[in-house]
Amino acid sequence: MAAAAAARAVSVGSGLRGLPRTLPLVVILGATGTGKSTLALQLGQRLGGEIVSADSMQVYEGLDIITNKVTAQEQRMCQHHMISFVDPLVTNYTVVDFRNKATDALLDIKYCDVFLNIHIEDIFARDKIPIVVGGTNYYIESLLWKVLVNTKPQEMGTEKVIDRKVELEKEDGHALHKRLSQVDPEMAAKLHPHDKRKVARSLQVFEETGISHSEFLHRQHAEEGGGPLGGPLKFPNLCILWLHADQTVLDERLDKRVDDMLAAGLLDELRDFHRRYNQKKVAENSQDYQHGIFQSIGFKEFHEYLVTEGKCTPETSNQLLKKGIESLKQVTKRYARKQNRWVKNRFLSRPGPRVPPVYGLEVSDVSKWEECVLEPALEIVQSFIQGHQPAAAPVKMPCNETENRRSHHMCDLCDRIIIGDREWAAHIKSKSHLHRLKKRRRLDSDAVTTIESPSISSDHEKELKEKGSLGQNEKELESSV
């Protein structure tokens, strides 16, 4: 590793004036549909780089259209890694497997025997620039920071291996959360009971290591170079580019992208994949759209259409097809928003000296790609290669240093657990919460009125009338005097 790191200080490209340089790790962030793959390919060709895909669905063979893989021709134009090397029936390929393979550490032969062992450090050692591009946020995090905990799968017999996390996810979410609160109350307070995957992962860490997940994270943060985002950065010379666009423009682009996928043969791809890998599971009622490639955006959305095609009227089939297309468009746009929120929360709104700078590139107008995206990106990367600050300023966002993103709030009124100060502030201003609050106040007001003015018996009412008459007589006497 030391030799590989030392090999990064080399001269790259004849167009950079031959100065001694240190190669950066280039990371391209952005929502789906912003052109990350296009920019990566252009930078790779011009700067002598190799592309490392950080997409959790592109690691699997199959569904090339729906996962938007680069074409075979594009892969020949620039070397790509981490694409189409996991069997589609494997459902327990994890971010740890990805991290280990991409960074050349603790290689898992089960997944790597069909793929050349070419990793980020190997790319550096060959005087090339690794360009990480993809939309799976936690994959990128695993490459940049020390944030993961290694656990070993449990062996059953001579060959069978079970994934404890997958087994835990089959249990009730609230029961899992209660169990986690007993062994790791700190982590349980940060996780919602509905977030079964993370709850199961934290339980898996404790069961397989004997150490709580929160304790592992504390140790990482305490390491030299650690900070609020996790353990130390793995690569000191990080060049991070963020492609962003106007939301309305991006929404229109994503709708068109779905239409282009359909024109490129998306339905045939879905039918073939369903027939080969999912039809039997559906017949056995054992389909799983929560793990592996089956969770791809665009596959499960067409479930009803695929399982009923040829078994219903053409009108019904056409309605289900339209429903699947509309659902795919909605889910894709929602996912794009989630990706942008992650960039803002993970990089732009977090205080601390260990957060690497992010350089924004506006991609709303594709007709200005050369001048607004490619040329600025080349200048920024070349500045990193030459060892000086880019002329472009990194993106800055106001941050609240007192904000706790993992605070735990219980809304008894709505019977909900809310994680994070910002989410809690949004919840108590939401229409649903305010509606329940108004209803509760009205009920409380009615109850107080009932207590202060209880129902009066007829005898008591007669007594009050008599007192009232006496009182009226007394007033008349006082006025006459």
C-alpha cells in the first residue's frame, strides 16, 4: 500500500506543462440524470483515468437498460471497473463487499473470482487517475471514509453460508428495535423502528463481534483524522465534483429518460429477466424486491404488468403498463431528490475540518456542457494534479453546528418516532400534526367546559332559581335605599 501511495506523485499528460504532480482521487456526485457517466468518460479519456462505478445495482449482471449501465462501446473508450460481475441471483452482496473489492482490502473471492483484481490502489500504481462515479451514496462513503464495520458470515455445514442480517430482517421491526435498545441503546435512539435494515445491521454487528455498533463508530471517530462524518479519510487528495440542475429541468429530463429507456427495449429486458429469474419466485410467493438486483428502480414497479401479461385483457394489460411507467417516473424523480439531499447533508451542511470541499457544476443547460461543465471540471482536476487550489470556489451552504441529525423525538400525538432536529421541526409544522393538535385542543376545551359546567339536576336547578330570585330582590332593595 505504501508503494502504491508513493506512486501517485507522477507526471500525467503532456498538456499539463510537465510539472511534478500528485494524482487525485476524482469523485463525481450528483442525482441520476445529471450526466455523471458522460463527464467521467470525458475526464477519463482526456486525463488518462479509469472509471470505478459506485452503483449498487450495476455490480449485477443483467438489467443493463434499467440500471443505465454504460455501453460496451463506452467501456472500450475508457476502462471501467465494478460493473456486471455479480450473479443476479446473489442477494447478499453488501457495501462491505464493494468496499473491500474497490479498495483492494480483504478480498472476498466468492465475488471476485470472475473479475480481474484491479482496484483503486492498482489504478494509482499504474499512474492512472481513478474516477469514482455513481449514485449509491453509501458505496461512495465506504470508499472515502472509514465508516464500515467488518463482520464475518456464519457458516452452516461445509458450504452453506447464511447472512445474519438477512435473517434478522425477516423478523418484526419493532421487536428488532426493542432488542437493539437492550444491547445498544445509543444506536437504537438514532434509528427508527421502521428502518429495519439499519436496525438489523446494528444487531448483526453486536451479535457477530460482541461490540455494540455505536462503540465501533466512537472508536472510528476517535482515530487520528476522524471527525463528525466517521473515521479518517482514506485518500488525502480528494477532488469532488457535484453535478446539479434546476429541479424542474431535471424532472423533465428524467421523464424523457424513462421514455428513452422504453424506446431502447426496456420492456423486452424486463420480460426476459422476469422469465429467467423471477417468475418461479412469484409462483412460489417467495419474490423479494428488497435485496439484490430485484430491488432495482424500474423492476418492481412493473410487477403487476409482468405477472399478468397474457393472463388478462389487452385493456387491463395496457392500464398496468401505463401504471408501471408512471410509477417508474415518480420513483426516479423521488430518488434524484434523495441523492441531492445526501450531498447537501453529508458534504455541504456539515461542520468540521475533515469535510472535503465540493465543487459544483451547473448542468441544467446541456447545450452549454463544454463551457459550463467539461472545461471547468478539467481545470479543477488539473489544479489538484498540480497541487494547488482550484480557481473555482467550492460550494458553501449555511450550517447549524448545534443541529443534531440523529436526535430522537417521540410524538405521542401522532404516535411517531422522528429522528433528527430538522425532521422534528418539519414534523411539528406539518399539516397532519397541526390537524391532530387542533383536534386535541378542541377535545381538551370541550372537556374543560364540561367540568366547569356539569349537567344540573332538576332539584339543584330549582335551588339556583330560588337563590337567583333572592338575589334579584336584594338588588331591588339596595337600589330603593
